[in-house]
Amino acid sequence: MNIHTARKTRNSRGFTLVEVLVTITIIITLAAVIYVGMKRMRSSADKVVPTRNSS
């Protein structure tokens, strides 16, 4: 086994710390964007006045 194959097998075992941190950062950012959007939707839905069916 030469040096190049030893590096490939060692790196293919799992994720690096940087990859995990980037993934967590992306998930947190998406969750924050969704939370803000849902909050705005709720506040605008609260402003809508329900009307009676006039049928």
C-alpha cells in the first residue's frame, strides 16, 4: 500500500469537522428563514377579518 491509497482509505471513513459544521450552519440558516416566514404569515393571517357566508 503506497501513500496515496493510504490517504484515500483514511479520508473515506467519515465526515470532517468542517463538513459537519457547514451542514449544521446551513440547517440552522434554513430553519431561521422558515421561522421568520411562518411568523410573518401568522401575523398577516391575524389581520384578516373573517366574513360571514352570505349565501
